[in-house]
Amino acid sequence: MTKLKIIVLFLLGINTLKAQNILKAKVTNAATNEPLAGATVYLKPSKIGGVADEEGVITLFNIPNGKQILAWRIVGYETRYDTLNFPLSNSDTFKIYLQSLDEEMEEIEISSTRSSRSIKDIPTRVEYIAGEELEEKGNMKPGDIRMLLAESTGIQTQQTSATSANASIRIQGLDGRYTQILKDGFPLYSGFSGGLGLLQTPPLDLKQAEVIKGSSSTLYGGGAIAGMVNLISKTPTDGGELRVFLNGTSAKGLDINTFYCKRKGKFGFTVYAARNSNAAFDPSGIGLTAIPKFERYTFNPRVYFYPNKNTKIMFGVTGVTEERKGGNVSLINGDIGIPERYFENNSTKRISTQLHTENKTKNGGVINFKNSVAFFDRELTTNNYGFSGKQTNSFSELSYLKASKKLECIGGLNVWTENFKHDNLSSYNLDYIQNTIGAFAQNTWKAAKKLTVESGLRVDHVVDFGTVLLPRLSLLYKQNPALTYRLGGGMGYKAPTIFTEATERIQYQNLQPISKKVNSMEKSYGLNGDINYRFYLSHNKLSFNVNQLFFYTRINSPLLLNYHFAPWSYNELLNSNGHIDTKGGETNIKVGFGDFKLFLGYTFTHTDLHTDSGLKRMPLTPKHRLNTVLMYEIEGKWKVGLEGYYFGKQTLSDGKIGKDYWICGFMVEKLWEKFSVFINFENFLDARQTRFDTIYTGTLSNPNFRDIYAPLDGFVVNGGIKYFPFGDACCKK
């Protein structure tokens, strides 16, 4: 009997062994065919499962006979289900292709680093604003790009004129002159035009905006110590695009913007035209304009020529003319008999050309040539002072790019000239010429399956001020598709110039010229690192993305404005014998659930000036800032947005502390096939500096303006119509 039991158990064991099967599979990205290390598979409803190795290979053992349901998963990819009947007919390795849930990010190409790779493969940390986000910010302020940039973490719009609304962009707590603003890689908004550049750049013809925070001088030369903003224009498509944008505001503003593009055969073109205007607006009743009276016309045609499949040529011209009048509202409205006659008028004319040629060589390389010439004429007048001048800038760059799967190299030369001619010689002669010759090289190297290295080196020679050597290094480590790390650093510089936030605030009055005998270049180095984690639960139902950035930048010998009152009064820009350092972090969280999207952001910034006399907190830098945006969207039908932005207390130039405040907004847009209507309630809590603080001391006819650290226009409602009979409109999939 015992022998019989042993035989039965032995036979059952053999049968069980025969019922156990083995499956070997390789899991890869459906788009790139790259192995997905860390992917998992399990049999439903059993607990049998496995994890892919570095090659994306999974081996499963002990699979029972019969039909089995296998679930293949990895964070960031759509779950795949397969039903297989075991035993299989053959023992070949099973091929599993998973589709990325973040296809948009996979396809986005970034041009600011000159790389041909998509954003997910670039070691340099690049933030981009495109698509729906670009549309929504355009609804809020269609006349300029201030809203587009100011509501991002780590970026602040700093108003430099209380009555004319001139402004600059600050990144990570540093003065606006340390941020380089480009349009398609062309530096068009520097120098005398910098204070008005943000106000004269509308967003309707933009494809996307790219932001690099931290030292970026290695990429495009001096002036990018804090970071760089590159505005990327739309290009013509075969289907073409027509957009008409009409907007009106409760603050007496009117915007009429149009954009058209078309490609046919070897030729294409884009045309942007706009009229933007506003009447004098004073919501506080103090007699001064919170929004100046202005009227601006913009015209930007571009022609594209494609002689063959390897060559592209673009030539464009941009023309802008504007009359901007701020100051006493009654005086601006025609009451010339009033006793208090303060005004600040800006009359500007801007014309620039852009030429870009791209040629792909037989060996797979790409030769790029860029040239731009920009002319800017500005006349600034007040009731007791006048300052005017003409600035002519030129930029030329020749580069060569060669890319392979693992290595991408680029090298080039550029020449940058800046010539300012001061028209008014009643004070100091502020004429200057600044010429820069540079050479650069950079490469992106996929050093390992999980590690990509981007390095760069630039040598710039600034006539009269010397030569600088600028190395740069960035690392990207992909632990898995859900978790990535970036670490980068580089050196930067800024050649001395009379055009700063501080000199703009004093309207260049009694300002002494820059001198090579007295002044020197500001030099910097900076580091930043970030961690990015994302996951998805169910296809497009619940998504979560968190990015934590840490940054540090140090500027040696910063150029500071010094006030002298004896034996006579004058202002002078001098290099400090100390340094400025800024450090902090940015936290960005994005949550998607069905038709809802939630954006949360926090910025911590600590910026100090170190001198022999001690430590001083740099003014107009909130230590704490919060960003919150909740969006609800039904594709092609509705968009609803609620947002709130908190600005912490700020140290002011006069030593006082500015009050903290919230700015809240609400926007609704209804979309149809060819047009949409929208309404936006901006700053509906009516946060205004004139409600809780003063903006000037002295008399209204001779005001001494304080720092502007909060909005002046208060609660403003704007609404309008967008017409898009054809093209890539926001409501079309």
C-alpha cells in the first residue's frame, strides 16, 4: 500500500511539472524601441509576476497550462493586456511594445540648446510654455508677454516705472539685466529697448516659449547669468492658419491681433499684425496713471524659401511704433491748465531684420547661419527732463551640427555689435560702442543607457573689457521612465552697460557714462539640480508629476548704481568689491484627473549683496511665493480656470518692508468649431499697492517714486473673441 502511494505521488508530480510553463519576453518603448528596464508583468488573478532587467527582458516561471491574462506595466506607459494559451506553440522571446502616455513630451523639440533632441533627452533643464497654456495666458494679456512669463515659478516681472508700466523679467531673484531674452535665437531686446521689450512683444504668433534658469552665457553669450527666455515663432504649414483676436478690457484697453501663415510648394510666409491701445487708467483715484495711455502698431512679415529638401531660408522684418503717455491723468486727457503737471512720455520706433539659413549636408550635418540687425529709437520726456537716443545692434552666427544616436556635436562663431548714440547732450554724453566676438562648442553624449552628458565651452572677447572663458556641464540620469535627475552648472558674464533696472527707474538723469578705465565685466558661476518624478494610474485618468529644483548663483563685482550729492549731484555705475549670491528652490506639482488639471508651485528665494560694509538683502525679491492653478477643460467645448498667486513680503530700496499679497483670477472660454469667446476676471481681490502702501513721496508735480512691488491696475475684466476658420486652433485636436 505504501509503495502504491509513492508511485501515485510520483506520477502526480510528473504531471504537475509538465503543467508548469516558462515565458521569456522583452519590453520596449513602442516609439523608440528602447528597452524598458523596470517594467513589470503579472498573471491575473494569480500572484505570478516578474520585473524586466537592464535589457528589458523578463522571464516568468511556473505558468499553469491554459489561457492566462498577462498585464504589462511601467510608470508613464499605457498598461497592455495579453491573453496567451499555455503551453505556447514556440519558445521564442515574446516582443512587448508599450505606448508612452506622455507622447506630447516625447515629441517636443527644444531649440534653445541648439540640440536636435526632444526635451526628455536634453540634460539641460528647459521649461517650456506651449499649446493650451500659451493660449490661456494669451487670453489674460494678449498685448504682451508679461503674463506669459510672470506666472511661472522662479520668474518675476519687475515694473520699473510707476506711471509708464515699463518692466523687466527677473529670474531667481536677480536683476533684469541678467536675463537674456531672444526671439528664435536672435537677441533683439537688450540695451535701451530692454525696459519696453516685454510690453512690445505679443504672444499670438508664438509656437512656444522656452526658459532656461541659471547661467546660460555659454549658449548665446553674455547677459544670461540668471537665465534665458527664447520665444519661438510659428512657421508656415501646408494647411495654413488664420487667427483673429479681438480683446477689450474694463481698464479701457483694446487689442486687435491677427496672424496668418501658409506654405505652398517651395515658398511659405507668415504675417503678424496688431494694434494695441489703452486710455489713461487710474483705479486708485490718486491722479496718476496705473496704466498709461498708449497706442502701438506691430507688423511682422516673414518669407520662407525651400529650394530643396535639405535647405531652408527665412527672412523677416519686424516694425513697431508706439506712443506711451503716463503721469497726471487730467493732463493726459487734455486739461493743460492744471497746476500739477507731471508726465512721462515714451515715443519709440523699432525695426529689425532676421535672416536664417539652414542647410543639411550629405554626411548628415547641418549648417546654420543667422543674422539680425535691430534699430531702436526712443525719446523719453518728463515735465522737467528729457533723454533720447538711437541704438543699433547686430548679431551674426555661423554654426555646424553633427548628430548620431549617441553623440551630437555643435560648434560655431558669432559677432555681436551694439552702438548707442545719445541725442541729448545737455548732461553727460552717454554714447558707447560695444563689440563682442565669440566662439563656442558643445556636445551631447549618451554615455550610458541611463546617463547623458552635455558639455560646452565658449570664448568671448569683449572689446575694451577683455576675454572670458565659459565652461558648462549638465548631466541627465534616468533611473527609470518615471524618475530622472539633472545636475548642471556653468559660468557667465555681463559686460557693463548704462541700461539697468536702477537707471531706468531714475530715467537716466545725471548719469555718468560707462568707462573701461573704471568699470569691468561682471562674472558669475552657478549650479542647479532637479529631481523629476511622474506616474499615471489608468490611461489619462490620473497623472502626477513633481519636480524639485535647487539653485545657487554667485555674481562677482556686480555693477551697482551709486548716488553722489556733493560737491554736485550725479549718478554713477560702479563695480562693487563684493558679490551677489542667490540661492533657493522651486517645487512644481502637476496633477491631472479626467478633465481637471491642478498646478501647484512654490518658490523660495534668498538673494544677498555682500560688501565690505556687511550683508544686505537685495530689494524686490519675495522670499516666499506660491502658484496655484486649477483648470477644467472639455476638449473643443469649454475651458475654465481659477488661479491664485501669493507674493511674500519684500525688502524695498528705502529699507522698508513691502506687504505680502494674493493675486487671484478666474477665466472662462466657450469654444466652437471656428471661433471662441472668453472672459477673464484678473486680480478680482483687487490687490493694489495704492490700497495698502504709497507709490511716491513729495508732490504730484514733482513726485519721488518708490519701488513698485505690487500691481497698480487692480481688478480688471477683459474679454473677447477669437476667430480661427482654419489651422491649428486651440480647440481642434
